[in-house]
Amino acid sequence: MDSQIAPFSEKITNLLPTLWQVAQSEYLFKPAILVILTKLVQALWEQSINLHEFIIPIIQYSVSPNTEEHVYLLEDGLDLWLAILENTVECTPLLFNLVPAAIGLLEFGSETLKRVLRIIESYILLVPEMIVQSYSIPIMDAFTRLFGDLRPEACRAIIYVIDVTLQACPFELLKESIISTGLLGKLLNTIISVNEENPYVLVSYVSILARIIINDPVFFLHFITIASQQYNIQQENLLKKVLETWLDKFDNIGHPKQRKLSAMAFATLIATTNSIILGRLSQFVGVWCDVLSEVKESGGGDALVYWQEEYVGKNEIDDSDASPETKRKRALLQRDPIHTTNLIQYINLKIGECEVLNGGPEMFRQKYLSRVDNTLLDQLKGLMNV
């Protein structure tokens, strides 16, 4: 249907402004206009940028809680907004100026939350640095306040957007906001608390820690120090609790991508002299063996993107037949360290760094490696030599 509309786009766009004005008091007519505009944007793809000047004020009106028609127009207005973002190749000033409205809509709860999160994700994919530099703190603050008050599915949806943000944006620009808003503290507190939190939500929280560690392990340990002071707990005990919970929940991690993410995070952490971290070496080796065995069984090769259907449809293999946002998602996927990093080489590299930091191979073997079960070490060596 979208392709059939495209040839008539000029005639339709000439008619719609008048129809919108005529429909001022017709609450049920305006949603139909929004649906037509959404179809038109989807049909025009990149060319829909020419409609921004007309459409964006309509979006702003439709999603504003201050209008009487808000209840009738919100859902269709959000769909139109998302269509504009998915099909644009640049973020025009008019489009960027809508971001505060999206942040405000996060407060409305679960009915519209999924759509609003998709809109924020689309902005991050489109202009990651602009979003982080201008709105990182209000976005992360809104996420922090939402955690704990939502169903597990909604919490995981928020975590997904945070994960995309960590992939798309320079980590240096995110450090302040994830600490100052209390976001990282809330995630950490949930992970270490003994409660009935959904195990799959906990797994998604842990994946954020893994991303942070891979980006900057020094920052992670610095945050543990800050958090230990806030919780009035010894730093060593807090770090021990985080690692204990993470390792305990590892078997709940079902997706190969997230399992490799944890394996990489543990490998990143061992490049240290920290005795609490290195005291978990045996369990880290067990995780590496599990993940490397899965890679071997898959036959797909460690660094291959064999789970790319998570981001793009299985049939969308030709970029000429993909929306601008689909192309942006593919580009993000191709840069993801999970898909670009060979795990065997990465573990070898980090073990080498650990040996250097801890007095050389022999000293490291005597002090830490000797505590690891020989059968487990032999299994790891066999997998690493493939």
C-alpha cells in the first residue's frame, strides 16, 4: 500500500493542511489524517524530510498533554513521529526540538511507554552525540525514576534503550549522567539486593554492567568505590557481592550475545591486581569454557553476526530495500564489539595483561592459576587452541 501512495504524495500533501484545519472540532477525523500521514512518510522514505515543516507541528500538537484532543491523537501521533524518525537521513532542527516532548511522555506509564522508548531509541541511532550532549541527564533521570515501578517487560525495554545508547555514544559522554542521576546505583542495588526480581530482568541489568566494564573497567571499579561509601559497605565486600550475583545468574542468560558479553566483561576485569576479582578466576574460566563451547557447536565462527535477526529482519538483506533506520541499526550491529571481537584472542590478550601486572607468567600461575581446577584449565586450553 505504501508504494501505491507515493506517486500521489504531492496531491495528498496539498490537501491535508486544509483538511487538518477543517477538522478542528472533529476529534475522530484527525486520527485518520495522522494515519494517512504515517503511510505517506513510510512510502516516501528519505524524501519524507520535505514534509517535516508541515508534519512536525502536527506531531507536537497531537502528543501535547495540554490539548483537549490529546487522548484521541496521542497513539497515532506517536506512530507518525516514529515513522518520521525511521525514514529520515538527518535530524532537522524542528525534529530535534521535539526531544523534550518525548522525555516528558516517559512519565505517562506503560500504555505509551513502548512507543516513546522506540522514539528515543530512534533519536539515539540518528544523532547519538547530539542527544547525549543535550539530553543525557533528563533521559537517564527519567529511566531511573521508572525502574521498580514497571512490569519486567517494560524494565527490559528501558534496558534495551540504555544498551543501544552505550553502543552508539562515546562512553566518555555518558559517565556523568549514569552516576549523577542514580541510574547505575539503582541497577547495582537491584542486582545485589535479595528480592524477588525477575531473573531475566536481572540478567538484562547485568548486561549493562558488562557493557560498562568492556568500555572502561577503571570507571566500573571507581563506581564500586563510590557506591560502597553510599551503602556504608566495604569496597571489597560490594565487589564480591556483585561478582557473586553475576556468576550465580549466568546460567539464566539465554542469548548467545549476552553470554559472550559477560565472558568478555570477565576477561576485561582480570587485567588487574585486584585480589577479589582474581579470586574468581576459576569461575571466570568456567564461563569462558561454556561460551567457547557454544561457539564451537554453532559452527558459525566467533566473530560472525549469526544472531543479526535481532536487529534486522531475516529477509532484509539488501540495503537498497531497507529504511534509513534499518541501515543505521545494521551499522551499529557491525561495530558492536560482541560481533567484531574474537573471544579466544581477547581472552588470551587479557590473560597476558594479567600476567604482566602480577609478576609474570610463573608468579601468576603460582598465585592464582594454581587454584583453578586442572580439568577446567585443560578444557580451556583445548578450546583456545582450536
